[in-house]
Amino acid sequence: MKAVDYQTYCDKDLVGLLLEDDHLAYLEIYNRHAKGLYIKGSKKLDNNDEAKDLLQDVFVALWQNRYSLTVDTPLAGYLHATLRYMVIKRIVHKKVQTTYLDSLKFSTPIKSSSADYLARENELKRIIESEISSLPEKMQEVFRMSREHHLSHKEIAMQLGLSEATVKKHVNNALKSLRVKLGPLLILSSICLTEHFF
């Protein structure tokens, strides 16, 4: 009989009873407003299970915050405002979560690739330096002056007391020797070693 009586109460009366910790008034509020809130939540989230969770959150919040209400609080408006706030909060949380996961998905390989790239580049530089060091002494000296110090054949010839033809021959022979020894590495590598050494 008492439950039937609650169905006849207006929202204002139910809020008054809710302020007195009346569980049956709380149940009547749920029965009266849950369906509309659920439909609205489902449309906003496009997910029925999330809408059910959200509906539960709305009514838990109503009970926990009941003492902040007054008998003049428009109950339907209060419940829909709570739902709207929780929908926005959930959407923002999902976006932040997605952005974070995407950043992990895309940044980790990039960091890994970058580290791998540097490791390969350093290793290739070490190999090339080793091969340059194995060239005959005069050829190595001419080659380094040409490629590392960016001197012209004429400048090298003047500094070493050689003819330009001899300098050119040393440089060409050095390049030929290095290309023979490093050819496979140059083909397999994505690094343009000629920019660094040749």
C-alpha cells in the first residue's frame, strides 16, 4: 500500500522524503526517471553497457549528495544535469585514454627505430673508419684531406708537394678500394654514407 502511495507523490515530495533518508522515496525516483536517463545515456555513449553503468553512477551520486538538495530542486533537471556531466567526463576520459594509448603505440617504435638507426650508423662509421685506416699511408692522408678537410686536389698537392694528377689518383684509388670493401654495406644500409665520408 505504501509503495502505491509513493507513486502518487510529485517529485518535490519525493525530494523531501529523500532528505529524510527514505529508501522507498529513492526507489520511486529510480523507477520514475531511470528509463529516460538510460535512453539518453545510450544515445550519447552509443553503448548500452556503458549507459547502464552510468545510470547506476547517477543514482549512487543522487543518494550520496542528497543533502545538497532542497525541496525546490527540480529533480528531473538535477538528474539529467548529473547524467550530462558524467557523460562528458566519461567521453573526455576515453579520449585521454585513447590519445595516451596511441602515443604509446606510435612513439615507442619511433624511439626504438631512432635508437636502432643511430646504433647502425655508428657501427657503419666505425667500419668505414677502420677501412680508411687500412689504406696505404699516403693514400689515406690524401683521402682524409680531400673528404674530411674538404681541400681541393690543388690545395692537397701544394701542401704535400705532389702533382695534382697524383693526388687525383690517390683519391680515386681510395674510393675504389672502399667501394669494393664496403659495397654490400652501402647497398644494405639506409644511411647515405657518401654524405659523411665520400
